Amino acid sequence: MAEIILDSKAYKHNLNLISSHIGSHSSPNVELAAVLKDNAYGHGLNEIASIAAEYGIKSVFVKNHNEAIQVCELFPQVTALYGMPQGDFAKNIAFVIHDKEHISALPKGTKVELKVNAGMNRNGIQPSELQSFIKDILQKGLELIGVFSHNGYGDDLDSAFFDTQSNFALIKQEVLHLSQKYGFAPPRFHSLSTSGAIRVASESGITDDLVRIGIGAYGYLDVSFKNPISAKLQKVASLYADRVSTRFLHKGERIGYSGCTTLESPQVISTYDIGYGDGFFRVSEHHKVHTTNGLQILPRSSMDCFSCFCDEPRICVFKDVSELAKAFGTISYEILTHLSPSIKRTII
Amino acid sequence: MAEIILDSKAYKHNLNLISSHIGSHSSPNVELAAVLKDNAYGHGLNEIASIAAEYGIKSVFVKNHNEAIQVCELFPQVTALYGMPQGDFAKNIAFVIHDKEHISALPKGTKVELKVNAGMNRNGIQPSELQSFIKDILQKGLELIGVFSHNGYGDDLDSAFFDTQSNFALIKQEVLHLSQKYGFAPPRFHSLSTSGAIRVASESGITDDLVRIGIGAYGYLDVSFKNPISAKLQKVASLYADRVSTRFLHKGERIGYSGCTTLESPQVISTYDIGYGDGFFRVSEHHKVHTTNGLQILPRSSMDCFSCFCDEPRICVFKDVSELAKAFGTISYEILTHLSPSIKRTII
């Protein structure tokens, strides 16, 4: 049965690497939070949560309430980035305010983090709305534990990265001013994901209270700027597929849907139990894709399996999805997050 | 919260349509079985299983033991197409034999179906191995309830479709001969999925005992031959996304990762809670993708959301994935099967 192997040492190595890079350039109080959203970027939420908790992570970010309830016993602070709670929820789950209707939807005493748009122009409130939102949050009796943003230029050399950082600095200033004015405890501030954190740490030092480490912890950092981290990261997930059946075929015989691959010579061929129904991208005649050991995944792959010229009982589909991402014209994150949660996960 | 709406009437309409087409051209005893594998082609296994059971489906095909245990109380016969059981299993779950090692892995009394390669050259045993496999199955005390194949040319005009059917006719003959020779009850025979069943019913009438209806029941039949069914099928799944936040932006402002979209005029823009982390394909600057109402999904979409020029509280991402499949250079099946099981499903 196909299996995703999760290398816990790699995950911890990556966190150590990022932590020591950030720590040596920033205030020692910058907290490393783990981003576990979207089934831990496709790796497996419960599995990665257990590794992160073991490492000592205290704050995590998940997609929504459903993900939060799965991990809220493992961490002191869990933030659900999107959506409102469905039913009861634990006290240590915070919900994110993007809109006034979120304030009215939450019961008194709920922990919240306020998302502010610092220039990505995607989610969150406008900086000009800070006072109005914070007044409403306080009036509703919600506990404002964080104010944050997301820098959408973290991977690029674009100067908009720095404009966004400057905007966030102004947002912090304004929130601290409001905190004094209305007498609430200053919330934690965060604006940086892995790439942004690496970059700001190297350039000016991080002044936020927390950084949100997602993709870097999983071993990927596909950025367009030079940095001392990318090459040292270790990939956490590798995917293995098991043989379904093996046969010997003659020259000229055709394989798979529409007989898409025709044999140019006699071959031993086997099918393996990963297909696009497992969230692995569909290999068609327009892709040239290989396993870790260089075996071509023959087009077209099926919903539940693919074929290769070999008869090994188990093959490694990938230890690194970077080449797959290129072959499918996308980014590593998409290849990883699409992997079906129904594939078995094993932590080593 | 994003939601997949499942139209139970559409599913039943499709089964009625296929059933009446097959019935009027074939033996009245051809059983319609439902293929529910891969989370019911991404629709939601438990939800589609409940609709199929209500319709009166008796036999279903699922991916593996994990899927089988979720639906085995709803149907008299459940076949797990891949893999062996992990632990105990209900008596009505059959496992598929592709290899001798599967025979030795199963306990005495287990129901099995034998997959035979009739020309797709993908899974199953070779026809020449029939006697050897059946002898071993009988010797192990397994109950052979089915012998089947899969025609990999169902969607094409390729003459290999008919060669495959001829091969399966010979396989049936051989199995019936062995059934007399070794004194076991003739198993059920099946070789056709939706497209093959529609085609054979029109052309020569179906002589198999059962047809496996997968994609057609979900409303899709993307085949290269004319048929009276495709245009009448109704799509079962539609995807809705809810607004996260809304803002007004000026001409020249940039949106999303790397500021990929630049505004040519002032616009109201909102984000919606579906992204590639939900299994929806990632919209980049290389794709032009629209919602059901013709709103462009602006590049680049994020892991958890996308942006559109509008401020509706909820928008329909798709009612039909055919255009999306074209935009992403793939087939409808892949768009559907990748949809994350964590998206809420609602049956109407």
C-alpha cells in the first residue's frame, strides 16, 4: 500500500536551521511558530503536529476550526486562519478577524487575531480600519492576542517586499498607540513566513514577536534571492508506491488508457498503486516525469496507478517534488498539498 | 465556509439514463454497479454511497479496504479494487487478485474477484495464467465471486476497444470451462465502465453480468464517439466559495503573491475561501479561469483563497469542471478527484 514517509529528523533539522539563522540576526525573543494548515501542506496534520510538539513549538497556525480541533491539545496556542467555529471550541483556539461580521459571529471571551492588509491586497482589513475594528473587538469582549499580516512578496526581489514591511511597521505603531489609548495588552505581531523571515533576519533583523514557518520546515524554499538556508534544508516527505502487478510485453504492444505508450522493445512492466485519484498529478503524453531512481512514469497514469519498466516490489515516487512541480508547470506547494490525506503516513 | 453541493437528483437521473440506455439494448439482467473509488471521484464517499444505496445499487467498487469499511453496511457487495485488508473485515467485502501473493495474503473464505488483462496491459493477470490462478484460489479456499477486466479504450474510436472485448469474451469462455472442470459456481463477469457500456449497448448489446458506472453517474462522459447520453447527463457536484474579505483598490495597485495582477481601473475586490490547498488547481498567470458567472479568478491563487472583482458573499466556483479541465490541460476526472475531502459536502 502506497505510503508517505515523514522524516521527523528532517523537520527538526529545518526548524533548527531556520531558528539559528533568525536567532543570530534578531531579538532572541522571536518565537518560531509552525504553519500546519492544509493538512500540514499535504504532509499529514496529526503526524506533523506530533513532531512539532515534540520539538517544542508552542504556537501553530491551521486552516480552520476543523483542523484546529485535531491539534489543540498539543499546543498552548492554535490559530485557525479562516472561517468561524462550528459549535463548541477549546479556549486555546484563536480565530482570525478579516471582516466585521467575524466579530459579531464570535462569543465573548474568544481569542482573536486581527489580519491587516499591508500591501498584498488579498485578505485582512485596511490599516485605516484598525481603530474601528479594535473598538468593536473590545466592545464585544473578544481577546485580541495578535495582529498580523502576510508579505506576498517574500519569494521575490521586488521592492514591494520592503514597502509591505514598512506598512506593517506603521500598523504595529498604530496598534500600540490604540493599546495605550484603550488599555488592552499589546498583542503579538507577525508578518513573515519562511522566506520573509530568512530575508529580514539577514538584512535588518526581525522585530516581530513571532515568525510563521511553513514551507521551509517541510524542506522547501523556492525563492529568487540568494540565501544561506535553501541548500541546507532537508525534504520531510517522500512518497513510495507498491507494485500491483507485473507482466512481460512484446515490442509494439500498447499500455494504459488509449494505449498511449507503445513499446519500442520487449519490456518487463509493472503497475504501482499511486494515481491522480491520490492527488498525485496526472501524467499524460505532455509530461516527462521520473521516479527518484530515474524510471519514467509512463503516460497516461490512471486514477489509481501508473506503470514503469521495472519489477521492483516498491518504488520511490519522489523524495523531492521540485522536478515534478516544474514538469507540471506549478510550484512545490501545490504538488504537496494535493496529496490525498487517505495515503498512509509513517513517521521515521 | 466553502461547500460542495451534491445534487442527488442528478446522480439518480444519470443512473436512470444509463440504465434505460443499457437495458433497452442488452439482457435485462445486466446489473448496474456504482464505482465509488477515490472518495467517489472526489465527490465524497459517504455522501455518494448514501445516494447510491437509496437508489437501490447493490454492488459497489471502492479503492481499497479503508474505503470499503466506510460503506460496507450500505451494500450487499463491496469490492476493494486495490490492496489487501489491514486487520479484520466484513464478509461482504471482496478483494481483487492481481498477483499470486494476493492469494496467499487472504484468509480462507474471503470473497475475491480476479482481474484479468484483456489488452490494456496495466493491471491483472494474463489470460494464459487463468487456470493456474483459479486452481490456487480454490485450493486456498477463497470464494471467486467475479472475473473482470477493464477496457482502456472505452473513450476512443480505436479498434483496440473491440480487440479488448474479444479477448474478454475468450476469458469468459475459459473461466466457464474451468468452472465446469473444477466444479465452482460461475463468477460474475464485468469489463465495461460507463463509456464502454454505452458503446457496447448501442452496438451489440451487453453480455456481461454487470457494468461499473463511475464517471457517467457523476455527470461526465468525455468520449470521442457520438452517443445519445453525454448531452443529457447532469453534473452532480458544484463548488461554492465564501467571501473572506472585500476592499476597494485603485488603478495600478497589485494583488496577491508577487503582485501578479495589476489593476487597470479602480475595482472592488474580494477573496474567497478556496485555494490550491483545497485540491482546486492553482491559477497562475498562465491560466485564464472563470467562475460559473464569468468572473475571472485572478492569478495567482493562494493555498487557501483566490480573488475576484466582486463583493458577493458567496460565489459558485463551478457547476461543471469541463472548462477548468481544459484550462489546466487535464481531464474532468483529475479536477474532481483532487478536491480535498475536508471541504464540506451537502446533499440536496
